[in-house]
Amino acid sequence: MIVCLPLPEKSEEAFFLRRLNRFAAEISLQGKREIAHVPSSGRMAELLVPGARVWVKRHKNEGHKTTCRLLLVEHRPILVSVDATLPNRLVARALQAGAIRPFVQYDRIRPEYSLGHSRFDFMLSGPAGRCLLEVKSVTLVENKVALFPDAPSLRGTKHLEELAALRKDGMETAVLFIVQREDATCFAPHRRQDPAFATALAQAAAKGVQVLAYRCRVTLRAVHLEKPIPVKLNDARP
């Protein structure tokens, strides 16, 4: 079953000019320079290049520091979703539809679940017990290999260590990488950018944490969660 999440209607084509900071970029929209919110802290240096064609959604209400929200980037010649908040919404819909096979035994879904000193994306429960699930957004692909992270992620490493500790105590735990583009054939941790994360992911998997990756197809109308792709923990980029 393919699950999709519709994108906002009336998105507008624009051109990327430059990144101002982690969450803001200058764009050209209908010939006018505007400031767009970038809904991701990732570097996305290979995507957000001057002149790149992008799609944005204007804010409905006033009071924003930016005039619009960056949604998509065109990249040789596919579309890439750059909204790091979208995967959680897409995964929630897929879980409710029973479209992610490893989790079909769980019929109750609680988002933003706090445990100890951390908050995890989902707590799944059902007759089979409980499972903590963490979701990661992936936008970087090199030579058809999806890579995460594209910048050091202390928070990501911390989550992996906590999931591994909880698995050791008997709780089912999992991390799901959502690749927001269609040109990846497998996933690997990006050791060159974050060796600590790559090591923590391998150690978590060795302790029983499920490590999964799914690829998406992105159109101007929706992001489609398509199929799982292999995870290559021993093939991390040097």
C-alpha cells in the first residue's frame, strides 16, 4: 500500500538565492526578493544552490518574520521535499493505514512520547507490546545512496544511545529513515559528516534496535511513501 501526504495547495514557483541562516533563505518570488522559512536545520548544500528552482507556500497570516515556507527543490531533475517536519506526519498516516509492515502489530499510536529525559516521535502499542519509534528526515543522496546526517547531529546520536539502552531493558525500539526523494536505492549512515552517529547506529542495530529506511516519490501535489530500501550499516561513507 502506497500512502501519500498532500502538499499545500497554491504553492508558488520561485528561485533560491542564498541561505541566510539555518531557518531562513532569500528567494526570488515573482521577481521580488523575499525571505522564506527553511523548515529544516540540515545543510542541504547540494540542493540549496543559487538559481535552484523551488516551490513555496505563502503564510496565510501576518506576524511571521518570513513571507513563505520552503517546500520543494528541483534537483536533477527530480523533486526533493526539504520539510523536516513532513516525515513524521507521513509516517503517522502510514502507521494508521497499516502500511509499514514491521509495525502492523501495533494498533495504538501516540506521537511525541516522553520517556525519561527525552521525547521520542512515536510510542506504538498493541497486543504484541510496545515499541518506541524515532523518525529521521533524509534529503542527501550520493551515487544513489541516501545518507544521514548531512551535518553533525548530537541529538540524533543521543536518541540512538537511548533507544539501544531501552532495547537492552527489554523494550522494542526502532529508527526509521524517510528519504524525501526517489533516487536512492539504499541507505547508509554518513560517517564522513558524523562518525559518532554512524558508530551509534551500528551499535544500536547490534543491540536489537530495528533500523529501517523508506524511499519517497515527490510531486508538486504530494509526497508518496513508497517502499523500503536496504540499510547498509557496513557501507557507511568514509
